[in-house]
Amino acid sequence: MDKKNRKRKIVISVGGSLIVPNGDVDTEFLKNLNNLIRNELAKNKNSQFFLVIGGGKLARRYRDAGRDVVGHELTVEDLDWIGIHATRLNAHLIRTIFRDIAHPYIIKNYDIIRKATESVVVASGWKPGRSTDYDAVLLCEDYGVDTVLNISNVPQVYDKDPNKYKDAKPIDKISWTEFMKLIGDRWAPGLHAPFDPIAAKRAYKLGVKAVIMSGSDFKNIENYFAGHEFLGTTIE
């Protein structure tokens, strides 16, 4: 296939915090996401979007329910599986929204490479021990994509936790090695990090770049797609 006819493939890791921020589905976000993707496809019909969907507050509600019943913390594996199934429920909702242009099956087994050709491909969580960021990196590997766009409730990477430190400074660009020094190298269910450390290791190994930005500023996301200046953090 020549360069002119090659599909423009875009992998987006969609934070579950955007879909289920407080335990209820944010339909306003979903409407905006629907419009964004369809508008981008109208501008460039040769585009293909891979949407990897997180679990959000839904996973935490089930985790808390289980803990309340048994009276103690659940195992790490059970916590991860609860999170994975939350991503699959959210992913099914997203696939339903894009039903007319989406691949008919949610990608949830990354041992199988599905050469989907539809304009939208929806994916969910896979195995314990990692987040959907990792799965997004695997899709980059399988489909020959060099960048993951990570949208969540975090607008940028900071040099320290902005929720704890008022003097935390945003970072526009950072290397994978420096990023991994900031976030550590261990995964835990429900980890609050701009990008999963296990995914970061894989992305570094593959030479995949990540762009972190807010998922609520759709004008900013449009600027990114258009190649204009945008607010976010590039990790490479």
C-alpha cells in the first residue's frame, strides 16, 4: 500500500474517570467524544481510531462493595479482575455508540491480532497486573502506530503530585527514563498515575510515544489532531 492510501491510525487510551467520574455515566463527555471522532473521520475518511477504554469509578465502587462485605481488602488479582470487567462494560457502551462504524467485537484478548478495518475499533482491559494504557501500547505494536494519546482527568504530567504539592510544576516534554523515575516501576490496582508504569516500560522498549492531555478540553484535542499547539505532556 502506498503512503497516500495508508490509513491514519490513532490509538487513544480513554480514562475511565471521564466515562464514569463519580459512579454515574457522564453522557455529556460521551456526546462530545462521539462528535469529535465522527468530525475527525469526516475531515479524513482514511483515519482509523482505536479507543482503549478504562474502568473509572465503576471499578472502585465494586471494589469497595466487595471489601465492605468480606470485611477486609480483596486480593490484588480480584481487584484487577473487577477493574478489567468494568473496562469491558464501559467499552461495550462506547462500541454501542459507534455501532454503525465500529468493529463488531471489543478487543479484549491481545494474544490475538485482529486486523480490523472499520473506522472505529474499541478495546478493553485484558490481564491482571497492568492497566488499559498497557493494552493501548500493545495495539500500537500490533497495528504499527507510533503514538498513544492518553486522555483522562489529568491535563499534564507534573514534577510531583499536584494534589499534594501546590508548587508542582507541569512538564511539557519528558523522556521515558525520566518519567519512570517520577512514577516508579510498580503497578497497583487503581493506581493514580498519568501513565501506567508497566505500559511505560513497554512503550520505551518499542519506541512508542505518549501524549498526555485532558479529556474534557475537546478544542485542545482538536488542536492536537490538526497539528497545532496544544496543552499536554509528550513522553518519548
